[in-house]
Amino acid sequence: MYKLLKKDGRAKRAEFHTVHGVIQTPVFMNVGTVAAIKGAVSTADLEEIGTQVELSNTYHLHVRPGDHIVRQLGGLHKFMSWDRPILTDSGGFQVFSLAGLRKIKEEGVTFQSHIDGHKIFMGPEESMQIQSNLASTIAMAFDECAPHPCTREYMQNSVERTTRWLLRCKAEMDRLNSLPDTINRQQMLFGINQGGTFEDIRIWHAKEISQLKLDGYAVGGLAVGESHEEMYHILDVTVPFLPEDKPTYLMGVGTPANILEAVDRGVDFFDCVYPTRNGRHGHVYTNYGKLNLFNAKYELDDRPIEEGCQCPTCRRYSRAYIRHLLKAKEMLGMRLCVLHNLYFYNHLMEEIRGAIDAGCYGEFKQQKLAGFAMGGQK
Ligand SMILES: [Zn+2]
């Protein structure tokens, strides 16, 4: 159940009630691709850095260890020892981006595993069954993330098929949730809006899927190579056609600045690999831009990554020490950077919620953007 608490301009502040607890939105979901946050971050760490939702990838878990294994072990929550909400993606994005040779038909997609090359078939029913076996809190509908750029005709056909797939996802999820031995019988389903940068297709599709009374709605197929301005424009024209009384999830986005802009356009769920991927490369976020800790200027810098940051890394370790660990290729260096970055994102969302609560989101956004644009120089 989604409870809209406050609006400030188009920015939404809400609570989303799930069987695994209440999510305060806007929220950033921390990406744990194979049921682990890359960079040796445990679920105990996630609790400490304020993670509300963990996100795992259906395709990866289907290929390894296999969703039937996870099901026999009691579902993803038990398997990874995490009792808060988990969102699983549908597998669609990986099928279309990672997997080798693939063939799209009305029934679904046949493709090759990126692990051992064996043939896998996945359609809406299979994706729902896998996600039901994983027993996540929120399941995503199986869709096609069309290539960017593609022709208008390709996009139109693709979005129409994605709509038919969504109906099949909903029917299958209803069936699975009604079975007595399903682990999470209150699993929720989010539909996904597609249409690339074709405004009219986006709007038509948003109207179509809004009629289905789903638990939430995502905007997919963005951050795939279009400019930030194009992405913001698509949000401007599309989000008003998605239900305001449901969560709006912008998939795979993005930088702190992207998040600030999208919140201002009514988006309240986010996920992105940037904080973890950048952290693993020694790139850390601060309120005045990103720092590269490999840089020689941090060799004797005994300050924390960011003064005043309350993350487990900054409370204890210096830039100089983390730089040394990174240079020595010690796993701890990577881990400390990822912990700081995820805390930074989670904390940014907390500040965003506070600003919407206080009715000063516009001002807050401008002040944050000005800081991020400083390029790490203070
Ligand atoms: Zn920190």
C-alpha cells in the first residue's frame, strides 16, 4: 500500500507498506546483483548504512545458483539473511544486454547463458515463476528493453508486445500468489513503461498500463545512451500519465544529480550500480563532487573521505589509508569505498525526504547541484 504523505511541486514523499516492512520514499535501492553487493559488503553492513531495499537480478540468480535452489532454502530473504524489502528485476534487461545470441518471439526469448552458453527460454510466465521462487518483496514485469536507438516501427511493435507480456505477467503472478506452497504469497508486481525517446509511444503506453491496477510503475529503457536532457524530458511528459497514488520507479538511474532531477519530476524509486562500481575503482562521492582516491594528492591526507560523514568508513579511516589499501589491492580498500558511497546515496535520499517534508525541495536541489558541480575541489 502506497501512502502519499506530501507533495512539494511534483516531488512526492510517501510510505510504501510491504510484507517485509515500510519503505520511506524517495528511496535508493542498493544493487546486489547475485544476492551480494559487490565489494564484500554484507547484509549486516547494509543495515548499518541505512539500506531500505536490496535489489537482486533474476537472470543472474536463475543461472547461478538457480532459483529452485534458492526456493528450497526458503527464498532470497532467508538465503542472504536479509529481512527488509527486496526487489528483483525481471531478467529482461540482462537477457537483452548480456546474453549471447537471442531470438524474440511472442512467447518469450530464447538466449544463451553468459556462464556456460547453454540455451535458456524466458517469457513472462517463466520470469514470474523464477521471481516467485526467489520470493522477493517486489517483482518486476518481463519486458523488452528495446535497443537504443531503434526505428519508430521497431519501438511500436516492441511496446505493444511488452503490454501483452504485462497482462501475462499479472495473470501468472495472481496464480502463483494463490498457491498454498508459494513462499511470499503477497509478492507485488510493478509494470514497466517503455517507448524510448518517442514521447507519444511513452504516453500511450503509460495510459495502457495504468489501467491494470498494479502495485507500482517503472519507467524503463532510459539511461541507455540518450542525453540527460532527453531523459528529463521523457520524465516530464511520461510521469504525469502514471498513477500518482503508486510508486514511480526510474530504473537504473543514476548520478546524484540525476536522482535530484528525477525526484523533482515525481519519481520515488531508484537503483543504480554507480555507487558500488565507482567505489570499487576508488571513486568516492562527496557533497562537492567525486574524488579519485588513487590520486597522489591523497598520499598524506589524513582527513576522512568527507568531513562530517557518519558512514563506517569516514568515522574511522583516512583518505591516505584507503588510498594505500587501493594501491596495495587490498580488498578492504574497495569495501570501505563502496560502504561510503552506498551510505552517501542512502543519506542523500534521507536528506531529499527531509527537504520535501519541510517544503523546500526546490532550494535544496539547487544547493546540492551546485555542490556536486564543484568537481571534488573544495
Ligand atoms: Zn563516509
